[in-house]
Amino acid sequence: MHDKIYIGMMSGTSLDAIDCVLTSFGKAQTNRAVTLLATHSHPFPETTHGQLLQLISKPEEIIPAELGPLDNELGHIYAGAVNALLEEAGYRKEQITAIGNHGQTVLHKPDADPGFSLQLGNGQIIANETGITTVVDFRSADIALGGQGAPLVPGFHQHVFAQSDRTRIILNIGGIANITVLGSNGVVSGFDTGPGNTLLDMWANEHTGERFDADGAWAASGRPLPALLHELLADAYFQTPPPKSTGREYFNLAWLKPYLNEVEIQAADVQATLTELTAQTIATAIRKQTSTAEVLVCGGGTENAYLMQALTRHLSGITVTPMPETILPPEWVEAAAFAWLARARLQNEPAGLPQVTGASAPALLGRVCVPAEA
């Protein structure tokens, strides 16, 4: 007999798929802190993927009349992902307490005046089509209190991964890379370090036609360009102290291409340079926090061997390993976090951490959508 069961859903800036998990939760920092019951990876339809890619890559061209239909369409797609997960896992909707759905970020501007963050995926449609209470819009409450609305997951990381005998850093390499620092003294901090896979994926797609550089093999065939890397590292975002967060609307090909002024530049060399950019900015951010931590890596970046090698090289003297499967498989950590955030919302527990986001107070994260009665 399991505790209450929650579904977590995450589709990140990499746009590779919708990750769905069935989870239950126990006491913090125990072997039962999180139990993964089932998983499902749900692809985006090709037309939707292309539309989202266009929208996120060129936010200045966003047309409001397109957002409503896409918001509804994503609601139907997310609901389909939930129903597929339940069917595959052999669970009924009556067994599920709630769904936590991050939604698809299309624009993240917490430093605007006023700040905002826009995620698509109609929560009411998800609730109606699954028959399950659904929690969405996790960022707005924190931003309304002056915070970045990101990263959202450090509270979950603290619940599951914190250790009193060591400092742990949870590194998530999705489209954007972020770290959570779990101090042995109980202090938690975290922020977005900069690009994770996003530039790598976009550059690979433009030059190879593939959605991503499998295993970093194409990058490994090139050579990093020191002068280009030096220019990229000089971007103001990397020098800005936390709290800070970013997204694909900033780190994209429009950001990159003004730096590419060499006539004879080779595309594979750019890919190798972008890999170094991700590795070095992560490593620099981590070294500013601690020199003795254990770094556990999750997210799609763990599948990129070339990137992981570069990261390990830049963090020599610090233990860097993928998240152990015995704790939580690295590819499902973020989805599980949104199941936990839904649980916190239904229990009226503030999950926003002001020391991470810069908010003026802990925020109750998420908006609750109750299924319409049939």
C-alpha cells in the first residue's frame, strides 16, 4: 500500500519530450523520501514541436492570437501524456491525488518591469481530460514577491538529497543548467548557471538536421576555439551574482551568431566551443560555492559523454557523478520535483525559497485546477 500518489510532468527548454512520473513521498532525507512508481516519456507532435521551437527562439515575434490556441493544444497533449502513463502503469485516476505540471516555458523575463514568466499548457483542460486535480503556474507567485520564479526545484532537492555530513550540489543540465547547493549546515542556495544543452541542440539542429548531438560525438570531432570561448564567457549573465535565472529566449542562436565573424569557422569547432562554454560556466559557478562538494548530475546532459568529460576535467578534485539510480534516476528528477511541488501546494506549504529566488517571502507555488464534473 503506497502513500498518496502524485504525477509530475516536465517539458523543458530542450523540447525533447514530456517527462511524466508516478511518485509517492515519505519523510525528508530518508530512503522513502521519494518513490518512483512508473515513468513515461511522451513525444511532442512534430507540428507542435516546430511551433514551440519557433516561438521560443524568436520571442520578439510572439503573436498573442497564437498563444491561446497553443495553450489549449498543449493542455490536450499533456492530458494525453498523463492518460498514457496511467494506462501503461495500470493505475486508475481515482488513485492519483494530483498532477503537478510545469508547462512549457515560452518566455521568462523575471527582471522586466514588471517581471513575468509565461508557461503554456491549459491546466483546466488537463484536469478535465484526466479527471485529476492539476497544479500549474508555479512561477508567478514567487515573481509577484519580487523573486526570479526560478529555480523551482531546490526545495525538492533539499527534501530528497540533503545530507548532514557533507555538502552536496545537485546539478541539472537541461536546456538551461542550474545548481542547488545543499550545505551540510542545512543552508540551501541555487541559481541558473547559464546554457546547458540549449545552444548545443540548436547549433546541431541547424547544421546536422538532428534535434541534438548524440553523446556529444559531433562536438568531439571538432576543437574548441579559444578566442570565441573567451568572448562568449565575457557575457554579463555569467558575471551577475545570484539570485538569477535565464532561458532559451536569451541563450539562443540570435545571441550566438554575432560572435561568429570568422569566415573559415568550422561548425563542429563551434559545437566543441559551446560544450566548453557549458562546462566552464557550470564549473566556475560551482567553485564559487564550494571546493569540497559532491556533485550529483541529472537531466539530459548526463547523456552527453563529451560534455560530462569536459565538466569532470574543469572540476578536478571534486567528485562528479550522475545521480545514482538507487536514489532517483537522473532523467526523472525534474519531473518528480513537480509532483512534490503539487503535493506542497495541496498541503498549503510554501515551497518557494527566498534565499534562492530573491523573493521577499516564501511563496505558496502553483494554481490549482479542479476537474469539471461530468
